Amino acid sequence: MDEQHLWQTKLAARVHDPIEKALVLLRDPAGHEGGTVRQLRGALGLDRGADDALAPAGRDDLVRRADWWAAAADRPQWPLQAITTSGGRALAVAPWAQVRWTNAPVLIHPLSGAEFDLAAHGGLADTELADLKRRSLDHLTGLIVRNAQGQVDARRTLLAYWRFGPDLREDDGFGKLGALWRLLPADTRVPDHSIWDHLDLASAFAGAFAADPDGEAALLALAIGPVQPFIAAARSTSDLWAGSHLLARLAWEAMRPVCEQLGPDAILFPRLRAVPQVDLWLRDECALPQDWFADCEWATGGGTDSNPLFAAALPNRFVAVVPRAGAEALARTIETRVRDWLQALGRQVCDRLLAAAGDASDAQPFCQGQMRDQLAGFPEVHWAAVPFSLIRPRNAAAQTDLDTTALSAAMAPFFGVGADEPAGFLASPAWQVLQREVAWADGTRFFAPNPGVLYPAVYDLAERVLAAAKTVRPFAQTTQRGWRCSLTGETEWLTTDPAQLLHSYRQQTDTLWTRIAARRPAWAKPGEHLGALPAIKRLWPTLFAEQVEQAVGGQVNRFVVSTHTMALARQLDHWLEAGGHLDAAARQALDRLGIEPVALPRRLLRRHRDAPAAIADAKRLAGLLERAAELDDTDAEQAEALRRLVRATLVPGKGRLETYYALLLFDGDRLGAWLSDQPPHALRYCDGFHPQVRQGLLERARANPRLAAYAEATRALSPGRHLAISGALNDFALTLAREVIESEFLGRVLYAGGDDVLAMLPVADLLPAMQRLRQAYRGDDPEHVAGDRDGLVLRDGFALLRGRLLRLMGTRATASAGAVIAHHQAPLGAVLRELRAAEQRAKADPATGGGGRNAFSLTLIKRSGGSLRFTAHWGEPLAVLIALRDFLAEPAVSRRAVYNSLEWLKDLPAPSGDGAMLAQLLDYQLARQTENRSVLAYHDVPGLARRLTRLALAQPKDPLGWLTNGLAVAEFLARAGRSMVAATDLGHSRSH
């Protein structure tokens, strides 16, 4: 493979259309390919006339084919009309289908179909053409990277265009176009995918064509695992974070060979643009100018553990466009590279353990061999590659007249049909219309399809082959003879003396792990003896913090996320707000015990950044509770003394330390269906058209049944949808999840990748935070359209955050959440099992007591024993739960308001009719235990009782049980300290 040819071909594909195409079409006499494109090609040395040596034969043909495929994959086929010209009869896009976009600037959300008429917000008709083209050219020529000899470095320039092309600096002078720059459409007639989407896809196809000896591409789907067992093996939230983050890092190591060989735009899902770990690779290994990253949050976050680099933001799977001939070799390379990376990390972990334990032996330690053997074959790597060459254009020059015989035969076993029977997309109504050029009596013709149109079939086949590959799990059997890891019970614990494995570690006092527990308590607690993977996860926070220190400078404290700290977050906030004064006894204890600082919620750090000394004390003060927990088994008296010290500092007098915290597991509904050819809320072909084009199409469809059938057919899967979903999930996971959980509330994101978020929160923040997270996922807050000028605005599938416009999943997307409220000393493994069960219950069939998706399920695990479960849909049920909590939190309301209600509910028969009697009884009990009558009016208690009753009666199973649990959960949440929120229940930050 000619590297120069590859990168120049990708670069030529990336600049074949101008970014401002939508703004110059039908306006620029030079045409959209004759303005900035020609100048940019000249600046890049890509013009054949400029230097034939820089334009290998066939490069332009590859770019042209990539453009055709990308356009066909993303855009509906166009009915053309026969017209008479001076040269005779010809086919052309009819006038009604030609859109002068500056006069009618409409964007369409690719996932919801929502329309955004920019003319209602000032429009673009006054956009000055020459100035716009000049600024666009200046922006892109400013991203050209040259080598030491002053020649254009095609690879680094391609990477620069991919990463920074969509980003405009504030001083670029684009005015009101700045926020729109990322969303400018590739085709004004179908304004539901951006020019960046099209250029990414064209570059991906062009790179695959150029790298393949026969100019053929394939779709590679790859996944690593196992996921849940790896993450769930955790004894603390630090372990939980480490498992999630390490898995995301392994995912990046799997994607890295693709990025190195073909560029990051070859990966369609997930979209890697602006992912901090990828940015670091671009800066440090690809040598893009360091100052280009100066404004990135990860580069400006300094050495704090709230840096976005600490976010576990990549999923464990990806889909990429690769050369057909190299697909298998690339997959094998990925498998080797990701396992080699983990083996190297394992050796580093052993070295650090031995150094900390004071083992200075020069001999090969036994634990190194254990580490090597236990990591063998991990992670599992499953992959599938489907070549586009299964589709053969009979007209190779035009890439039309498609023969799908081979594709149909390949699909048959996975769809349970005969080899000659169409299946999947090949059996869809849309393909029946589009599969060949169609000429109708009225002169209407369709563009003849090229292989790009069959992206849905190729993707579907790749996913099915990958699923089949996952069912085959070859592995080499390992022998584990000694005592097992205290965390997983699956492998031997690491040791320097194999004889120690013959006896229980509980009977030994001089093992590697007893020395570690004494010298580095953050790496092991007394009694813990860990195997390879748990040891790596335990040291990963320390090792990764050191990597961040090297990357961004400054010192980074070890990333320790504590349930104790989260339970105390609200009280720490109040203490800091009051000045953060630490008395002599507390300071002496911190210094005497050498307490390590722990991570604090990001909102705390930002709110109190002007008091760095108090923040440092708060980090160590929370660490005192960690030490108290460690002393419970060995020195209970000292442990209680430390707790009294923290209590006297944070809540002097008769106050009590908050001991409960919340875990939230948020997950988008049916993401697999969104990514497949059967989304939950499918759009029609006509939904993607500009309103002007749609109107003309539907008018003509009245007299043409086949055209009408096409317009109304469900739109097929496209790379544009994948890029839109991936971009939305990236923005949600990398930006909005953290903005909501860590900036609007006092929580901590433990994992955010794709549509999954695992977060820890103070109990008081749980309900409003999970509601706000759902709004951020959808990009919709209907009750607060204007949003917060200084914060997050959510509307119609988009978000505006500090001047940055983000496209999200849209209003058709739904999500579910599981939540658990538990005591901070409850075993984390048990809490996580309840959390997963709650999330599954939110998605389960309502007939079985589940939420049926688009719901949340909350489990309350009481320290005294027993648990409560409450499942409901978003919207009114959550609003009622919050309203009930707020009413019960009033000082004038006795706790007996709920206790008495729970007692008489036990003997109440199942309600019937409209439940008026139940509502009256509930109103009576709530009012009876309220001392201040004005409280009843302020909270509209009669109305609250009716709303509760109405919701209970709507439950398909056990309405009184649902009401009982709802009352009990609201009462728990209302207790002192749990309902005093620092952010409103709508999730918008208050000024401080």
C-alpha cells in the first residue's frame, strides 16, 4: 500500500465539496466545485495540472466513486424529469426540487424529523458570498500541516481537517454562522445530514478503496468483552470507575490500529472526533500542533480529577470501513495489539506492587508469570467483515445495474431463507423501487442506484455475523491450583512465593498483599489478596492519574470515588459555603493519620474554587471516613472517634451525618434498533426532504402510485444515521452527561459511554438529576424552552451549551433508568446487583410489574433491613413523586402523615371506579398531620392526593402496592437534609 497515495486520496475526498456548499449553490457562478475547492486543491498540491507526480492515476476516479457511494448511502434517490435543452432531451432535477437554501434555510433532525426554519431566527439571505468563501478558505488553509521541507504533510493535514475543520474559533469572524458551521447541510434538498457527515464518509470509502489492491471496501464490526463481569467485579466505587475506564481505554487500543492505518474517519461508530483520548493521540503521537488543543477542556482542566480524560467515554464495539483484502489482517492486528497493551500494563502493575512492597529481588518474580498467564486471551475480541464486493455493478464505469446475487446468498443463512430469496433490506419496499433505473409513463426517472444504496444490507449482515461469532468463544484452559483471589474467587492471588498459595491468606502475615495493605492502603485493604485483573483495576486510578499529569502538567491526586464522600456531598457543600473552618483536633487527626485526599464532586470544586485550602481540607476530611471504615474491624473505638470528629466539623450540635447515597444507571431504549434497519420510530423517505421538495414530491405522487409508495416507505438505514447517532451519543456522554451530573448537580459520573451512564449522586439530587439526564439525552426540555442563558438550553433535539450547538437523539428517542439508594457501608456488589435489576425492571413488561421502557425504577435499600421498589414512567409520575417529597419535607408536616396512610392502606380493598374515596382518605391523612394550614394550600394537597390516586389506578398490577411504595419512598427522600437541593428540581444551576 502506497502511504502517500492513501492519504492524498483521503485528503482529496475530504475537500471535494466546499463546506459552504449549501450557501453557494445556485448563487456562485463558479459552481460549488469551482470556488474554494479549486483554490484549496491548489494549496494542497492535489491538482493534476499542478504536479502530475502528486496525482497518481486513478486517484480522482477513487474519489469520484467514494463521493457517489457516500451520497447514495445517505440520501434518498431523486426522481428526475425529462426536459428539452438546446442539445435535445435530457434528465435534470426539476425546478421544484431545486432549493436556494439561503432563502429557505431549513434543517431537519435526522433522527426525529423535526424541522428548524432558520428564517424564523434571522435567516441567511444577507450572507455575503465573497466574504464567506474567503473566511472558509482561510479557516481550512490555516489547518494545512507541512513537513520539515515545507511540503504538505497529507496524513497530518487529513487528521487536522477531520478534527478541527468543524471547529471555528471565536475570533474567526463568522458571526451568526459560527454555531451553524457544524450543521451546514451536504445537500440542500435533504438537509438532515451535514457536509461533515458526507465528507467523513467519502474519506472513509476513498481510503478503503486506495488501500485495497482491487479498490474494494468492506464493513468491519468488532467488539471486545466481556463487559459486565469485568466492570461488576468491584469492592468500591474506585474499582467500579477503574473497570469502566479501563474497558474504555481497551476499546481505544482496539480502535487505534484502524486510526493509524486508515484515519479516525474510517470508524463510523462511535464517532471519535473530540474524544479526549483521541485528541491526546493526535497531539502527542501524530504531532498536530499543540496550541490547536489549547482550548480543549481536557487540556485546560489542569491536574484535577474532574478532567474529561477521566471520563470512560468509549463503547466496547465499533464499525469501520476498511479495505477488503486487509480486513482479516487488521482484525488480527487489533486482537494482538489490545492484548499486548494489557500485558504490558500487567507487567507495570507487578513492578509497582513489588516496589511498594519493598521486594528488590533481581530474579524474575513469580507474580509476573501469574500475571502473564491470567491475562492470556483477555480481552475477548470478536469481529466480522462483510465486503461490498458482494454487490457487483454490471456497469462498472457508472457503478450501476447492481447484481446482488452474492449478497443475497450470503444473507440467506442469517435470515432463515433460501439462497435465492430476498431478505432484510433486499426484501424491503424501498429496494423494490430503487434496485434499478425506473422510467415511468410521465417521464419521471430515478437515479440508478450504486452499491452505496445497499449499506443497510451490508451493515445488517455484518451485525448478524458478529452476533454469531460471539457465540463461539475459543479459549485455552488455564490451571489455577492455589488459593483464589479474594475479590473474584476465579484465579490465584498474586504472590512472590508460590508456596504461600497452598495455605489460606488469612493465616499468613508476610505476603505481597499484607505488605501492600500496610504501605499503600489505597491499593489493598487488610485481608485483600487480588488476582491479575483486580490488581490492574486497583492500580489503574494511580497509573492513569500519572498519565494525565504527564499529558496536561500539574499534580493529579489519585482518582478515588467514595460512597462516603457522596453521602456527605451536600453537607460538605454547606460547610464550605460557611467558610470551611477546620478546628485543631480535626487538622491534627488529618496530619497524624496521613489521610489521602479523595475526589470531590466537580460542582463542589467549581463552586468553591476561590477557597483552595478549604477544598484541600474537604478532600481529606472525607477521607477520614474512609479510614474509619478500614478501622471498623480492628479498632472500632478509634473508628467511631473519627466519625464523631467529622460529624462535629460538618454538622455541629445534634445534627447527623448523611449516610445514604444514590447510584443511577441510565440507558437509552432500543439503541440496537436505532442502529439497525428497524428503528422504534421510523421516518419516511419524504420526511428527510426540504419542505419545498417534499411538497412538490407529494403533489406529483397523487398521480403516480409508485412514487407515492416510495415517498411513504420507511427510510432505510444509512451511514448518516449512524454518524448522527454516534455524534449525538458522543456529545451526550462526553459533554452533557457530565454537565448535568457534575455541573448542575453534586454527582460524579463513573461511566459515560454512548447511551449508558453510571453515576453516583447525593440522595437529594437523584430525582431531578435523572429527569434532567433524560432531557439531555433527547435534547428536549419542553417546560423550559429558553433554558439557562449561562448554562444548558435543550430544545427540539438540540442543545446549546455556552455557545456550542449540539445535535442529540431527538424527541422520538426514549430512555430508562434504574436507581438505588443505599447506605454507604452496604456491600457494593450487592448494591450493583440491585441497580442492574432496577434498570431491567424499568424496561420490563408492565404485566410483570415492569415499566415497559421509557420509565425509571427506584430501589431503596434500608440499613435496618428490607427494601422498597418503585417503578413508574417519566413525566407526571416523577413530578408527583417530587411534589409529594417536597410536601412531606415541610417542617409543619409530621412523618406520621405517611405512617398512618401506610397502616390503613394495608386493610383497604382494591379501589374501583374513579378512586374518589381513596383520594379523599389520602387527602384527609396528609392534611391531618399538617400543623400549618397554609402549607396545605401552597402544595395543593387535595390535588396531590387526586394525582396520586389517578396514577395508582393506572397501574396494571397491584395499584395499592404501587401507592404504598411511592408514599414510603417519598417519605424517605423528604427526611432532613435529603430534600434540600442546591440545584432546582428542573436541573438548572442557581447563581452562587
